[in-house]
Amino acid sequence: MTDATGAVKIPGVLLAGGLARRMGGGDKPMRTIAGRTILDRVIARLAPQCDGLILNANGDPARFAAFELPVVADGVADFPGPLAGILAALDWAAANRPNVKLILSAAADCPFLPRDLVSKLHGALTAENAELAVAASDGQSHPVIGLWSVGLREQLRHALVVEDVRKIDRWTARYRLATVTWPATPLDPFFNANTMDDIAEAERLAALDGG
């Protein structure tokens, strides 16, 4: 599905289903960096790139009401990890956006995501005739940030429910995968806030990033 300019229209899912144990629980994306929540920063980065956003989160969706995004919970029980959030997004797309072929996923605790994330991932997926595409930086793959084919949702469901696959890269290894690398200077665009020390570091990086 494309828009009037011929650009591919790709919705995005912000994965916020984690339990934030290293921060003492709670929702990591609701932590504040330089006066703005991490989730607000992620939305600001991705909304211009995506054809709509949804939020994958478990528990009471009302806590995210201020962001005015559809909240989609995992369809697989017991918090099996980000693959369950990706599957929930693929199921949502199949039900609500039947013309959509791809979904972008991104961690909802990455406040400095690239402004060219969707275009570069889709360009690589097309150029390499790949089925999936993921981001990388500084020699490390970030498989939670990538493009996923709605057509693979039943295969993903089988992997999660029947095979008990949890690691994203174990599943992506089965398919043609494009990897796109971004520079990690002056800051790594895939920096994520896992601990309270990371929040302090994010305050410093926000200044480098212009606030």
C-alpha cells in the first residue's frame, strides 16, 4: 500500500510490554528525560515516518490515554517477550489495516531513534529482496527495531506458542534478513533506558540531540 507520492505506507508499533525490573517496575517509557517522557520522544520521532502508530502494552491501557494511541495487548500469555508484541501488532494490522504488508516495530524506551529509520529499513528490504529488516549500530544488531511482514504472522504464532521461541534473532534466522547499520556518533540512535543510570545518561545525550 502506498500514498499519493508512491511511498510505502507502514504503520508502527511501539513495544512497551516489558516489566522494567531493573527500574523497580513500572513503565519505562513514562520516565522523563529533560522534561519530556521517553514515550513522547519516541512518538515524535516515529509519527512523521509511519502511517499511524499503535502501542503494545499489557495491563490497564488507561495509563496511556494521554497519548491517544490504540493500545494492543499481547495475545500470548505470560509475557513471552517482544516477539509477542510484534505478533500482536501483526494481528492488529490484519484485522484493522488489511492492505498493509509491513509493520515497523520499535522499543518504546529508545528516545533518540533515527529520523530515517523507516525509509532505510524499507530500502534495504527491497534492495536485498528480504522478508524482514532490522537495525544495527556499533557492531550490534537491534532486532526489536525492524520491519515485519504481516504475511509471516501465523509462522510467528507457531514459533511462539508451539515451539516456545523467545529470542527474536532465533526466529529471524529462518528468513531472508536485511540489516541496516546507523552510525553511533555523536550518539547511538538506539540507546535505550534500562536503568536509572541510563536515565541520567539520556539527559546528557538529549542535550547533544538538541533537547
